[in-house]
Amino acid sequence: MADTKHAPHGGYSPDMDGAAHEAMYQNFLHFATVGLLFALGCVAGLAVGGIRHAWLSAILGIIIVHIAAAMALIAPSLKWKPGAAALALLIAMLLFYS
């Protein structure tokens, strides 16, 4: 394993673009967060349909999750908020449907 503690330039060589690496890592974290919330939203939507037998609401909820993920990917300044709102809506449906 490489020892970067004693490497000059903070571990980056002069031919490497440290700022580009950091930006790519931030983009990866954003995409992973949006993807995680998307997957959890789809699972919650399937739970609404399967447990509460409200399949029309489940389909609507999954469509909302898709729109929220697209919004978060198109406008990175929104971060995780649209996906979290869609997930919260689906969890509320799951809890309060009778």
C-alpha cells in the first residue's frame, strides 16, 4: 500500500488534478445519495401497494419518486431534499392508510 503521509503536494502529484478529483467525489456522493433515496422510495411504494392494497396510490407514489430523483439530478443544489420528501410521503401513506 502506498504511503501518502510523506508524499509532497498533499498526496497528489503535479500531473494529477486534485480539484477535479474532489469535484468528482462530490458528484459521486450526490449520485449515490439520490440513488439510495430513489431505491428506498420504490420499496416504500411497493409496500404501500402490497401491505395496504392501495395500488393506485403506490403507482402515483413511485411516479413521484421518479420525478424527485430527476429533479435532484438535474438541479444538484436541491441535494437530497426531493427524494426525502417523496420517501416521507410514501411512509406517511404506509402508516396512515387503513
